[in-house]
Amino acid sequence: MPDARPLTAPRTRRDGARRPAPKTVWEAVRADYMAGLPAHECCRRHGVTIAALRSRAARNGWRRIDQPWTPANALDPADEGVQLEQRSEGDLDRIDTGELIFVAHRRMLRCVLRGDAAGALRWGRVGKALEAEEAEMRRYLCQEEALNSARLAEAADGADWLRPTPGFLAAADADSADSAIPKFPDRAEAGKDG
């Protein structure tokens, strides 16, 4: 029959009770937990159990649910995104993609300085997505510009394009055969004549 003892016994005091972590450890746990670190990560980092963390957080009032509600946009007024939104007066069409890339990069750096690796990776992905979108838009605009230049050059040489450029006026010398109203007699009328 296998031995029923646990593989790793918890540390106990001589009187049989488990030894609590010092006050400085709990202050560090509270600081990390309130800064947004997950409970399991706080416990791993400081060597306490999740049950002890949850019990102490409930007893001392530092559970996340006990904290006052903060609005979603509780950003620092000096944050680049807040400044950009104020400058554009909320009009998204006035914001250049390059400015959004700058904001994402700055927020990524701020996360790195705070030690928030997940936040840094998240803002890095946002920046890369914005860069890809900007590159795609630049590629599209270059293609459109080249196509319009080629069409204008061909039109100057007298060549007609099969598909007109949207937004350009129709040629002044359009053939009357291209009109929507047919110039041919109706078949019924043609049968009466014959």
C-alpha cells in the first residue's frame, strides 16, 4: 500500500500551526495585487497561498471588488492618446494613422517601464496592426495614382479606355450609338412594314 503522506509537507511551526508570512511580504502582495497582477502570480512571486491571499484581501478590504469604480478612460491627462483626442475634438477622420502608431508605441514603452509585459505585447501588436494598415493604404494610393497617371497619358494620346475612372467626366465626343435609347425601329413596327 502506498504511503499516504503528501509529497511536500507545508512548513509548520513547532506548535503545529502553519507559519504566516511577515507583514512586509503581505504589503508587497497587496501592492502587486492592487497594481493588477493576477492572484496566482502574486502568490507565486511572494510564496503565499491563494486561499490566504483571498482571505486577507477580504478581511482587509483590498479585493478588487472592494475598490471604488473608476471610469473606463481614467488615463493620465498627459497621455498622448488623451492629448490626440482633445486636439482632434473627437473627429476620427482628423487623426492620422501615424499619430496612432506613435501613441501605441509610447504606451508600449510605458508598459515596459512598469513591468507590464502583457500590456507591452498588447500595445506592440496594436502598433504593428496600425503600421500594416498604413502600409496597405499607401500601397493602394500609389497604385491609384499610377493608374490615373497612365489613363491621363493615354487620353492625351487619343486612346480610349474600356472602363472610365470614377469621378471623371465622360468624353465630350461620345458616340450616339452608346446612348441608352436605341435608334432602331421596334421589331413589331418592322413587321408591319414588311
